[in-house]
Amino acid sequence: MAEQVHAQGIAGSQIESHHELGFLRRYIFSVDHKTIAKQYLSLSLFMAIVGGFTAYLIRWQLAWPETSVAGWGYVEPDGYNAIVTMHGTIMVFFVAMPMLLGAFGNFLIPLMVGAGDMAFPRLNAFSFWTLFTASMVLLASFFVPGGPAAAGWTSYAPLSDNPLYTGVNWGINLWIIAVALEFASFLMGGVNFLTTALNMRARGMTLWRMPLMVWMEIIAAVVFLLSVGPLVAGAVMLLLDRTIGTGFFAPDRGGDPLLWQHLFWFFGHPEVYVVALPGFGVMMEVMPVFSRKPIFGYRTIVTSVIAAGLLSFIVWAHHMFVSGMDPRLATPFSITTILISVPFAIMVFAMIATLWRGSISLKTPMLFALGGLASFMLGGVTGIFLGSAAVDIYLHGTYFVVAHFHYTLFPTVFFGGFAGLYYWYPKMFGRMMNETLGQIHFVLTFVCFNAVFIPLFLTGLAGNPRRIYETTAYEFLKPVQPLHVIATIATIVLLLGQFPFIANFVVSMFRGARAPQNPWQANTLEWQTDSPPPHGNFRTIPVVFRGPYDYTVPAAAQDWAPQSQSDREIGLAAAGG
Amino acid sequence: MESVEHGLARYIGVWVWLVALLAAGLAVMALPVPKLAALALIFGIASIKAALVIRNYMHLKYESLFIIAVALVPVLLFIGLAIALIPDIAMHR
Amino acid sequence: MGSSEVSANAGAGTASAGDLQSTGSDRLLRELPIGKIGIWWFLASEIMIFGGLITCYVLMRIAHGGWEAEAAHVKWRLGAANTLVLVTSSLTMILAHYSVERDDRGAVSRYLGITVILGLVFLGIKTFEYWSDLREGFTPLSGMFWSFYYMMTGLHAIHVTAGIVINAVLFVMARRGTLWPRVQQRVEFAGLYWHFVDVVWIFLFPLLYLS
């Protein structure tokens, strides 16, 4: 019988041996998950700047149409469509996923389960470089004749199906290729996440002792893996329609445009949960630490997330209530959509219960986690409105939808992401970030984010359609124009408010105080090794004795209890606590 | 664990069945059977062939429930998708 | 700074059995070789891709009244021949794995080699088939049936090509005897991929050629 190479053994043999690696192997083509995580992070932060700039262009155009955007120039109507498309595409596929899954997932999963590296380090490196290639393809699409994709991030047929309709030829073709490469990248990454978390856990790390961040990452990976396939098929079909003239989605050639919408949203809806779940994971890691209390309802949360993951596959047509699809589908999809709010509500209540009567410490990670939780609630509640087909008939395609999804995505991706960055920065880079700058960053971000999107709920209710170049062209929208101005000014301050973060991030890397092993006095395994962790992560692979949230255990010597310390070591009188 | 010789015999036996089922499938098309019944038969045959390969060559017969789930869930999922799309796509005209 | 090492070592000796005990299912997961889990996750994603494609094809075919006339010109004899070739290559692939288990290096490389050749035969027949179809005027633009036909068989052929490359690499490695333990493992995983490609064709054949 062929020798089965044991999991830990494989990790050991594939971890680079401790000889000197050249610059290329160490920093560029590294197979170390921590370096790869930082590569994903760098890419996502760069793309966030690009995406943020597109937001600036959009908001300027909406507040002051017919004027030249400061620092850019005049935005044409076709250009506006392209900017809106690229804003969505970049933010979802090239910021949210690389940051929350690529960076956090890669950095944390091996550390949190007590492994030396990912299961397939070279595949890991390959998945990053695939994403890098995808980003280059997408950025290249800005410079091709005809400009970048301009059919919305959803790229609906028949608009996207024929270059004649948008006037964009290679822009959308490159968009399709970039998105397909991004899918391939995260499929490969997902294989790593799942295998590592299931197979390479340290001794004593049962599934029920895994930190919630790991649960979120692996459930996100599974949901992504299962939902993306049909869209990959659809993307190939769309590319063929556009390039060689097949008619899969073209009504004039016997095709069905609705098929594209179904394929897109069958993936698109689970995708938004893929993006949101790790953000929740960050909040659920941060809140217990900064309230010195165990997470409330750990198993309930895991069950809810699995339920949400399953349900996410049967809600997609709520994006299509007014698409002309079979009306009999409206009721079942409304029911499932409203049902899916239940697991998320459970998670929100669990987080609130975690905070309840905790010893709250308002450090920057906690501020962002709290801000994210609070803001998400508005997003979740407005989702119920949109999930009811009858109400959606009015609200579909308006700014109400835009505000809704920004209130679900921004809190999870950006508030959750910032919470994670401030929380794990000491571990990743071995330095502490500046707390004051962090608080300034939070206040500006939180206040301005709400100032941008609350007005947009109102304009949406007034009937303001999405993706239109000039709202002032419509008589009935003239009264809400002041709201657009407020939102735009808030956007500009919001974007400027990110500079404290950028400065903090860069300067702290060189001038920040050296980080101790466990600056937050947290329990999870990544805090039981050096900051930053050495090659192989742990000098000796830890053994795990407890769950991740044993804070303020009665009769223990201190208010935290690392997962790798036994009852006796945390000061409990007899083992059996 | 099966003996070595049984393993070899089984692999070859499965191949014989696969070829036989291929011939059977082709025969069905030649017979004057109503279209729907013919389709049901050939897809049934295809499913049996697939099951033979999956169970014996891909060793799913011996794998843990977890691996079986990883293989089975996607199949159920896309069949579910197909069913959900029937009203909209298949009956659209 | 050294507390993590001290605690890990100290803890191991004094922990009660209950702390470290995994449940049965937990142990099962850990004992699966990681390569096998990895390849099955990958196959799951591929099932969704081909499944999505087949779904679209089936639904569109039903919607458009069955495409009897359009589908009448597929070369079912060549398709059947290809099915025979692929199914046989699955046999040779599993025989390669069987030889691995018996540590028969010569047989391993022989069977891998035959699998590669059969894969190339498949591609050869496919190429001839495409050429014949095109010569008769059936291009991907000859109607939606043919669009789907070229797309589905094309995507499948790309997967066959990738499998041939993988098997060829393993063939070379087996011949040279390099990294033999790794080769042993990888033959099984390459086999899983190759059988998957075969199963997809087992369904594509009736879908495209016999319907």
C-alpha cells in the first residue's frame, strides 16, 4: 500500500527549509502563507484606492452634473456607465474578496488552527499570482479603445451581449477574462482553506474549538466553490456571444437574456454572503477580546452561519422580481429571502449579548467592530423591504437598493476589514499602530459613511433610479438633489478620512512601537506566538485545551485563558474546570 | 481488504460492463421505441456507467461519508438549479 | 516570550484525556490525506461548472422544441468511438494506480503511457470530427445546438488536454524514478481527475449524440 504522507509531514516537507532564500523566492514568489496574505492585502488596498476614486467620480457627477470633476475632468455619460461598472467590480471582486478571504483567511487560518502553513503552499502562491494577473487584466481594460466595461458589475444581457450596444468591445471582454481569472484564483484558494482547516488542526483543536473566524472563512469558501460554477459556464457563453457571435443570451439569435441573470445571481447572491461572512468573523473575534467575555452562543452562531450558507443558494431570484421572470417564482423567493434574515438576526443578537455587561474597552478594533455591527443592522432591516416582491416592484433599481447593499457590504467589508487590520496589524507586522489616529479614522469613517448613505435611502424612496448619469434631468427628482449634494460632500470627507489610516499603516510599519506577542491579551493561537510569527509559525506546534473565548473564567488567575494553556496553567485549582 | 487478484478482476469487469452498456445505449437508439422512453433509457444507462466509474475507479465505494458528500452535494445543487429554472427558461416560449 | 513553548510542553503531560479527545468524525477528517480532500474539492467546483453548462443546454433544448433536425448531423459513430477510447483509458488509469499499490514501477509507467496515448487518440478523433463538421458547414454559428455542441465538447477537450499533460508528466517521473513516493500519491489524484473527465463525457455523449 502506498505510504500515505501524513498531513503534518507534508506541511513540514513543503515549508521552506531554513536556508537563505533569494529576494524573489522570499518576497515575490513566497510560498509562506503570511507573506502571501500580505501580498493579497497590498493588492486589495491598492484596488481600494482605485475603487474609492471611482466612488468620488460617481458622487461628484451626481451632485454637480454638467461640471468638471476636480482633479479629473468632465465625465461623459458613457464614461459614467463605465465608472459605475468598475466601481462595483473592483470593490466586490478585487477589494472585498482579496482582503477578507485572501489576506485574513490566508494569514489567520493556519495560525488559528495551530498549523505551520497552508496545506498546499505552492497552490497558495499560484492563486495569488492568478489574482494579480486578473487585476492587471482589469486595469488594462481602462486603456483599451472603447474604454472599460460599462454594462454594470452585473453585466446583464442583452446590453453586455453585443459590443454594438455598449460601444465597448475589448473592455467587456477583458472584464470577463479578469473576473474568470479571479474566480479561478479563489477556487484554488478555497481548496487550501478547506483542507487546512479540516485536516491540519493541532491536537486538541476540535471543530468546536475553532475560532469563529475560521468557521466563517471555510463556510465562505464552500459557498463560493459551490455557487461559482454555473457563472463560469455563463461567462464563457457571454464571451463567445461577444466574440464569435453565438446567441446564447441574444434574443435575436434565439437566446435568452434571462438565463444570464439567473446564472449571474445564482452565484451573485451567495457571493455577497461570501464577502460578508469573514467580516462578521472579524467582529466575532474582536468583540469577546474587548469585552473580556466569551462569545454568546458559539454553537448557535455556527449553526446559523451554516443555515445562512445553505439558504443563500435559494434566494437569488429576489434580484429578478421585475425582470420578467415567471411571476410564480416571486412568492417562494420572497419567503426564502425573508427567512434568511433569521440567521443573521441571530448573529446580531449573539454579538449584542456578547457585549452585554462586558468590560468594554474602546480600542480602535472594537470601535470598528461596534460601528460595523450597528450599521449592518440598518442594512439587514432594509433587506426585508427589498425581499418582499410587492415592495421590491417599486424599490428595485432605485437608490434604496444602493443604500441597502452599501449598508450590508460596507460594514462587513470595510468596518470589519478595518477592525481586523487594526487588530491583527501587530501580529502581521510586529508593530503597534497609533491609537489616536485610529480613533480619528473611525470617527470620520463612521460619521461620513452614514452621512453618505442615509440620504440615498431617501432619494431611493423618492424613486431615484440607479446608474443614471444625471438625476437633475428628471423633474420629480429635483427636490432630492440637495440630498445628493450632502452625500457627495460626505463622500469626499470620507475618502479624505482614509488618509489617517494610510499614514498610520505605513508609518507604524517603521516607527511603531514593537509589538509584544499578545498585546490584546487574547486567547486564540495566533497570539501565542511571536509578532510576527516565525517561519513555521510556532516553535513547537501547540496543543489545545479549550475553546477560543474563555475570558473571565471564574477562579482563574487572569481574565483570559489562551487556547494552548491547560486548566492548571491558567490557575484553576483542579483540572476539570 | 480485497485480495490483489480480486481487485484486478473487478477493474476489468467494470470495463467490460462499461463497453456492454455503451453498446446497449447505441442499440436503444436503433430500436423503434417512443422518444421519451428511449431518452429515459439512455440516460439511465449513462447514470449506471457513471456510477460504475465513480464507485469503482474513483473508489467512492470505500471513501468516508465526507468525501461522498463533497461529490454528491454539487450534483444535487445543479439539479436543483435546473429544476428552479424550468418555469423561466424551459417553458419560456 | 517563551511561555508558549513552556506551556505547550507542560500542558501535554498534565492534560486530562477529555481535553484532547477528538470525536470520531473529527479523527476521520484529520486522517484523510490532504491531497485527496483537495482534489475532491476541486472536482466539486468542476461538477458545478459542467453541471451549469449542461443545465443551460438541457433547458434551452427543451425550450426550443428539442432540436431534432439540428442534432441529426452529429457524428454519433465518432462519438461512440471516443466513448470507448475514454472508458478504456479510465481502465488503464486505474490499472496504473493498481500497479502503484503493488509497487510495480514498470507497470505504472506503462499504464500511464497507454492512458496518455488513448487521451491523444480521443483528441485526434475529436479533431477529425470537428474538421468533418466544419467541412459540412456546421460551425458554432449554425444555430444554438451547434453553439452548445462546440462549447461543451470544446471545454471538455480542454480538460482532456490538461489531463493528458498531467499524466504525461507523471509518466516521465515514473520512468525516471524521481520522487517515487510523491508519484505514487499523485497517480491516485491524477486518476481521480481523469475519471471525472471520463464521467463528464459519459453524460455528454448521450446528451449531444444520442438525443
